[in-house]
Amino acid sequence: MEEVISFKGFKNYPKGNANIALSNNSLVLSDMSTTRDGLVVETNGVPSFEITFRPHTVKSGEVFGSTFNIMDGLKRIKTIGQWALTENADGEYAYLVVNSRLEGGNIQVIGKKNGEIVYTKNITNTQNVNEPYNNFIVILAVAVIAVTYVVVKSTCKKEKHVKKDKDGNTTEVEEKITKSIGLNCKIAPIVESVATINPTLENTLIEIDEVIISSSRTYPGEIPSELDGEIAEVIFNTNAFENMIITDEKILEKI
């Protein structure tokens, strides 16, 4: 049976070939060899969650990604958000992509540096759901030649906004999913509104330390409780060549 370690009040499990161990008030993730390896965190049904890493300088060939799952009232696991950071074929750029099937019709991308917004873009999600192998779209390109980039955190927040009529009946529910990735790097924004591979890039490089990705879906009337739920599980996948050190896991009130 796989080892379970309690860290910051949450159960952590190694995934695939990876191992985990406590050391100096941190959680050490080691022995990754494929992108199936990594970490699973049981978050116990929370509206938001953040994993913080000791800054990890990414090397050519390394891949990173996070998946955020909820558990609905019927005890079914549903994925509400997914991102990945991977190098393109020639190693010139790393692409930050999201799973478009989990996003709403409009995806807002914000780049921040030292807490200040330095980049914004709205991307229309026109992904054809009938293309089974084409469900990831490029959000940003990280110029790895210009500067090494560092992964420092992965965050997800689920919010609901309810509209009611004068009689107090729910007429509309907006569900908003926001993902934040600590990514210390220079980015090359994409020119095309949607791209799945080899997007056209702007020439200007922008220095950031955080990317925020959000989108919403609107439903008529109340969402049945058996179909809804909070974040129950966070999965982090990587084939990182060196150990990754997790310094904190917590519920986050604001992104």
C-alpha cells in the first residue's frame, strides 16, 4: 500500500514512481521519472487550495502539471481545472496550456509581477469538442532561452455567484474557476486567440512571477446538490530531474 503522510493537516500520497518524505518542516517529493509521477493531496472539500514549492529552476525536458478535482453529492470525482507546462519540440519555448473542455467560453489570462498586473488577455474558447486529441490550448509561451523559469506554487479557487428573482427563486448560477501558477519567467504572449500547438507569438517579452487563469460557466436555475461539490483532491504531476520541496499546503481565501 502506498505511503500516506500528513502535512499541514492534509493527507499526501505519492503518485506513480515518486516517493514522499518529511524533512525540516517540508515535504520532499523525489524519484520522479515520468509525467505520471507526482503527488496527490486530499483536500477534504474546500473552496480553494494552494501548494507552495521551494523555488524550482526548470531544466530542459521537465514537465509540470496540476489537476483539481471535486467530489459531488453522489461521491463521484469530477475534474474542474487542469494546466500543464511543457517544452516544445525544439526546446525554444515552454508552453503553458489549459484543458479547454474544463473552461468556459471566455478565458481571462492575467500576468503579474510583484503583485502588479503587467499583462492581460481574453481568449475565446472555441475549441471543437469533437476533436478528441485537441483539448489543450496554449495560454502563454515561456521564453526559456531568455531566462530560466521557476515554479513556486499552484492554486485553484471555485466560486459560485447566484442570481435570484423578486420572490427569492434562483434564476441563474455562475460558477467561476480561477487557477494561479507561480511562474517566475519571461513570457511571449500568443497572437492567435486559440492555439493547440506552435502558436504565433508576439515579439515582446514580459517579465512575470504569477499567471492567473479564470473562466466562468452559467447555469439556469439552481445546481442540484448531488451534482456539485468543493475541491476534494489536487494532483501534481512532474518528471522533474531533482527533488521538489513542498513548503506549504493551505486553504487560500483570495487569488
